[in-house]
Amino acid sequence: MQPADGTPVANPGWRDVLLGTDPALRKYWRIMRRMPGGPRCHLCSAPFAGVGAPLARLMGSPRWHKNPNYCRRCFAILDKERGGAEVECRMYSWIRLTKP
Ligand SMILES: [Zn+2]
């Protein structure tokens, strides 16, 4: 349940999704990953083009028109199951120094 002010709620399910250890997501990812084609959904790896794309569309994972990096299925789940979790992450960047 989400608070009235719109603040996301942390829960253990989101932690597993964000870390990539959720068993259901990993199972779906393995199925989608076997389908040939690319580019793929950044979350579930459903192919958007190539031989596997028609099957992915039949399974409810066409490319989402508002963000081409994700499928409609993933975004529907993200929109329905709002929440979050605190996870550790690292950021790397390259700093290029140039002479003036
Ligand atoms: Zn997806």
C-alpha cells in the first residue's frame, strides 16, 4: 500500500527485482534470453526485433511506445506495483582531460 503523499514503500520484493535475484523475474529472463533477436528490454530481456520478436509480442512484451528500452509488460508491472528498496550501487565515470 502506498502512502497518500506518493512516497514509494520499500519492500523485500523490490529489493530482489532491483538486484536481479527475484526467482520469477530470473525464470522469465531465461525464457526471453533464449529467443533470438535484439535489441532487448532492459529489464526482462524480451527481444524487440528479429525472429523472437513476434513470439515476445504474443507473450505480451512488445516494445513500450513511451520508452523504447522497456517492454509494455515490464512497464505495466512497474506502474502497478509501485515501491522501491534501498540497494547498493556503484557509479563509474570516465573523466577525459583535455588541454585548453
Ligand atoms: Zn520487459
